[in-house]
Amino acid sequence: MSERDVPFPPADFDPLAPESFDSPHALYADMRERCPVARADAWGGFWAFLKYDDVQRAATDHRTYITSVQNVIPRLAFTGRRPPLHLDPPEHTAYRKALNPLLSAERVARLEPQIRRIITDLIDRLLATPEPDICRDFSSHMTIRVFAEWMNLPIEEALELARVGRDFNVAVQSADDAAVRETSLKLYEIARALIAERRKTPQDPETDPVSALLAARGADGQPLPEDMIVGTVRQVLVVGIIAPTIVIGSITVHLARHQDLQQTLRTRPELLPSALEEFLRLYMPYRGFARTTTRPVEVRGRHIEPGEPIAIVFASACRDESVFPDPDEFILDRPNIGESLAFGRGPHNCVGAGLARLELLVALQELLRRTRRIELKGEPLPTRCPEIGALSVPVHIDPAPDS
């Protein structure tokens, strides 16, 4: 993997150490001061960029820091390349170009009535659950149903995706490589079946993601390769269902710990769009992504050879005190919130950011409108790498009088 002829320096941290919901952020704060370009031995060894400037530079300089070798740490892609995340410009551009119109502000806005209907229905069920868990009983179902609406999936296919998607996430969180491979292959089967159905019964490429990919053309004017279309659909299936589940769980933990903020946002819902941006800065669902250097680089005195994997830790960059004063504090209307890297930066910034924001905003609006108080009933269960946040959040909910 490395062209070095000398041993790597000693490890600066252990990403496999046990964690709590809060401990990763404390670790990253310590590392930003002690070793902002850090070395770990886990998963074959890698570097980690912790400071905002280094993370942003690596995310935007796609010629020096490429994603096509390894896009995440630990490596999860055992079963093929999945555009656009696994490709570098200009190869990835045709896939982004096909998906961008279906995630435009106008297209996403048209989904709001369906998203609100889905969320309202799920809150009805949540309020009727004796011992609710906000992730298990609400956000995990929300993401599947919203995603199925965007993908034009019938309910039976959405339920199968939900089952396999949950199994895949459990496998990832359990570090069960065999189960990750098995469930990833099942997701590929779902992707192939969906593509076959769209070939048999085409839909409008302006409203259907799979049809848009089938209609797309590469730089050579030819249709996109079949295996790459399958990989793109497979990638979209997972990214669209895991991240919002974790974000809602993490935001719920914060609100339960800060009842004054919870009540303020309940009585002044017009503050929620601004609040959501600060929540996303604090609780982005992925620690970061991976890059590989194409040439030797020197960063903060650490020498990195071509071919060495680097974790660009967005979750640390978003709490870098040199950019965000009082970085662990929730500050409504933070003046420089536009500098947040919650949805990444550069050619691989999150194509679905608009849909994610709408889904999360409607979920917060309806959760606060339908409740008087949300409290924790136990410690949140944290995710493991590459995600960061809450995997399980047991809660007690006092419904609003008119719920």
C-alpha cells in the first residue's frame, strides 16, 4: 500500500478503542491540539486529518487526494466500485449529472407533502409504542419510506430494502466482514432487480433516478456501463437510508439533554431551519471519508507517501475551535455556519443534501409539534466507524394534548 522503505511512525490513537456517544469528540479535540495529522495502526494503518483547513484542502484537491482507491476507513467496498463516490473527476461527473436534477431544490420541494404524511404516520405509531426508541421506532423507518418515495419504489420493495439495509448496518456496526459482504451482495441484487424493472417498464428520467441513470451518457456519448449503473444504485440505496437515521438519533439526544432548547424550538418553530444547520455541524453522521495521495505531501510536519490512505475527519473539522468558537456548544444563528462541512466539500459533496435537510426539518417540526417533552430513558448506543452518532436512543415521550 505504501512506497515507504522505513516503518510507519508509532500510532497516535486507537480507533478501535471502546467509545461512548460523546467520547469521539473529546478524542478529536485532544488530537487537534496534540497531533492534528495523526497516525493509526488499525485496518492496515492510515493517517487522519483533524483540522478544518487540512480536511477542506484534501476534500477539494481531487488531483492530489483521490477517492477511487479507497473512499472510507475502514474499507467497506468488498463487492465492486460504486459511482459517483468511488470515482474521481472527470469519470464521476456523468453520474452526478444524472442525479443532480432529481435532487434539485424544486424537485425536493415537491416531495414535502409526501414526506410530511410519512412522518406524521410514523409519529402516530411512535406515540403508541410503550418503550420507544427514536432510531428503532421512528428514524430508521422514516428514512426508508422517504427514500422509497424519491426512488419510486412500491411498498413491498421498500420493505425488502428496509430489511436488508438494517441487516447491512448491523453487520457494519458489528465489524462482521462476512455479513457485510453477504448483505452488500443482497443490496446489489435489489439494485439489479430495480434496473431490470426500469428497462422493462421505463419511467420519466426527469422524475425517476434509475431511469435517469439509464438515459445518461458519458463523455464519449455512450450509455453508462451496466456494472457502474448497478454500483450507483447500490451506493444510493445505502447512503440514503443510514445517515438520516443517525442524525435524528443524535439530535434527539441533544434535545433531551437541553430541555430549555427543546422547549424554545417547540414554541418557536420558525427557528428550526437555523437550528438544523447547527445540529448538522455538531452531529454529522459520518466521521469522514478516505482519500489516497497521488504524490508525496508534507502536512503539519508529517510526511505522507503516495498510496497511503488518509481519513479526512469531517466530524473533527466541524468542531475545530480555530474556525468555530466554543465548538461543542449549540449556538443558534452561528455567524459562520456556512463554513460547516456537514455535507462535505468539493466534487464529492453530498448530492442529496437538499433532500436530507427537508426530511430532517420536517421530522423535527412534527416531533416537537406532537410532543410536550422528550426525555432519555437510558444511555444512547453509539455507532462505530465510519459513522458517528446514535444508533439507539431509548426515550420517554409526553405527547402534546392534541396528539
